[in-house]
Amino acid sequence: MASISKIVSTTDLSVPTRTPDIELTQRVDAKIFHQVRDLNVVRNENGIILRGHSQSFYVKQLATHAVLSLYPGMMVENAIAVGQ
């Protein structure tokens, strides 16, 4: 039993997952009418991260609200670049 708890305690659970959540990306993309290029949505134990490229801050904000409508109260990091 001690060896199992040692393995669990040495695992770093704060390391974010970098794999995109394809289903969530598609749902957010549909909600914002495909206005973010290269949209990438990653969900991990710390929250949700948005990445991509937008022509306006308005669309960037829409993406945040799209995630919050699907996951109310979830921490969202919006790393969408604007104007590129």
C-alpha cells in the first residue's frame, strides 16, 4: 500500500495537458461561427485554454463566452491572438 501512495504523490497533477479536445473545439467553433482561425481548445484539470487567431477582440471575447456557456464557472485562459 505504501508504494502505491508514493507513486500517486510523486505524480505532478499540475502539468497541463497539451492535447486538444477535438469535440470541445468543434462545439466552440460552431458557437462562434468559425471566426477564429486555427482554433485549438485544450481542457485539463486546471481549466480550459483557447488558442488561435482572430481579427477582433470581440470574437476573442465570444470564444470565452462560448466556453463559459458550455462549462459555467470553469477557469478559462484565452490565448487567442488578435489581429494576426
